[in-house]
Amino acid sequence: GFIAAVRPALALVSVGAHNLYGHPSGDVLRGLAEGGAQVLRSDIDGNTVVALHRGAVEVRTQDARFRLPLPGAP
């Protein structure tokens, strides 16, 4: 219900590779994907930088770049 209500375009998952806790949960990852979110994981995508720039949230990884306009921004 939460993912459907929030409708995230992008989800950042900070998780250590081969952690003993089994994180992230497969159910959560499936829910995010089914909800339309692009999922970035620190264990797969490496360091992630998030910055506000000119009315948008910019997210950069080693191999990808996303720009998400803020609601109401020009």
C-alpha cells in the first residue's frame, strides 16, 4: 500500500554486498519494480550522489544519471 500511495520514480537502497541479513528483501524489490520505481542499490551500483540542482533532484552513480523535476519547479 505504501509504494502505491507514494509512487516513487526512483528508489535508493543502501546495502552491503553479501550481508548476513538477506537485505534487501525480495518482496520490497518486487514491490518497487511493480510500482514503476527505478531501483539503485549501493551493492550493485556503487556510490550514489543525490543533489538538488535547478529545480530538480539529480542522482548520479558510476554508470547512470537521473534528473527528477521537483513538483511545481519551473
